[in-house]
Amino acid sequence: MATDPARRPPTIDPTAAARWSRLAPADGSPWLHEEIGRRMEDRLQWIKAQPRTWADWAPLRGGLEAHELVARRYREAACFVIEPEANLAAAAGEALAAPWWSARRWQGSKLRFDAPPEDGVDLLWANMSLHMAADPEALIARWHRLVATDGFLMFSCLGPDTVRELRALHARLGWPAAGHEYTDMHDWGDMLVHAGFAEPVMDMERIVLTWATPEAALAELRTLGRNLHPARFPALRGKAWHQALKHALPELAPAQEGGGRIALTFEVIYGHAFKPAPRVALSAESAVSLREMRSMLQRGRPGA
């Protein structure tokens, strides 16, 4: 049974989450984010709606190549780039700008970095952001405001089984949690409905990544996120701890092929949901926003 989101204890340090969100990726979007974006874009083939406008949420870390795949699928749709961290907006614009010699300058609509339409966009694309949000319900509510009536949200994030081998290693060695807790896909569905979305469809898969050395594994993990757990180790780790971690990884997280390779599991959650027309329960006095009123007038009487 899904947990009531309002009763779930906080598992993310908001200060650490804010610090991570302001950090620009050093070498472009992480490979895993791009791969998940590619798989999520492939799911768009099952959605019949053809958006006239769409927005890409935090593409700098969410996936620049994935952005191109969605733009190619919806060539005629106007695209709005939303980089929620102001200090990353310029970097996102530079990364997504087509070179002067590229045919993309003349194909389809141009990117827009101004505010999306007041009535929202037909598709909001949000790849690999939700699991790093300190207040995910507030973020989903913000996404709901950005989506137009009859538009849809498409998102991905990491689930509870992510790096379960590393979590077990920390527990076995008596170390604090290796990372903050990730949310189950059923709870995401509940939050979507609570925010006003309808017909949420969730699915999940597990991806196992392997590395030849502990150094390679830890280097890639650093590109994917940080430990935002409130009870994480509060100080800097020393060389002895790093040596112990690198020594334990091949033994406690071995790849099937052996040879000292390291394997870590990533649970990936995909979800999409539509935004229905607002329904207002009428009373002696009812207050609705101008945007909701416009939508209801276009469709008929309130509550119909």
C-alpha cells in the first residue's frame, strides 16, 4: 500500500539539495541520464497527443542528447527551456545552441528561454530531477502549473533499489547511510493525483552498471548526485576510509563476470500523467484563477 506523502518523514537535507542543484555538470549531462532520457523518449511513441508547445526542465543535467531526441520528434512544436537555477541558465543556453553551420538552425522552431505561455505547455519533459528534490510535492505542484489543460507530464527518476549494493556495504561496515531514501513509484503516483494530475502511468526497470575499478565507479557516481541524507557523515572522510571503501567494493558489489569488476543496480522509474480540465466545487462563494476560468469557459460550465 502506498504511503501518505504528507506523513512521510523528510529524507533529504534541503541545504545540501540546494547546493547540488546549483552545481553545473563538469562534463555535460551524465551518461546514465542520457541513456534514461533515450529510453523515456522512446515511450513517447505510445502517446497519441502531438504537442504544439513543450518545455524541457533542467536539461543541462537532465540530458542534452535526450533534448535533441524530443526536439526531433516534435519538430514543429515550440520548445521552452526551463533551467530552474538562474546561475545555470546561461550554460544551458550555450550547450543547447545550434552551431552556425548546423542545419538545426533552420529546421523546426527555435528554442525559447523566456517564460512559458501563461496557459502552460502541452508537454513538460523532466528527466532525472525528482529524486534530488528536497520538497518533491512542491516541485510536482510547480510542474502542474506549467502544464496546459489536456497537456501531459513525462518524467523519470531513481527508485528505492538504486545502489542497493552500496547501501548494504555501508550497513555491513557500520557506516552512516550511503544516500538518502528514494521514493517508491506508487507514492509518486499518489503525489501526482494529489497535485491535480490524472491517469498517472508508472513503470520501472533496473539497470546494472559495471566498472573495472573502484576509482571508475566512484567517479561516475559523483556525476549522478550526492548523499543528501540528513544523517550522513557530517565531516570530510579521510584517506583510510576511502581505501576501505575501495577495498570493499569489489568484494561486496561484485559483477557477475568476476575479474574484480564492480556492479551497482539502478532502479529507474518512468511516469507520465495528464492534466485534466479544472473542476471547481461550487458554493455560495467560489474563487478560481483567471487561467482556470478561461479553461472552464472553453469547455462548458464549472464542474461539468
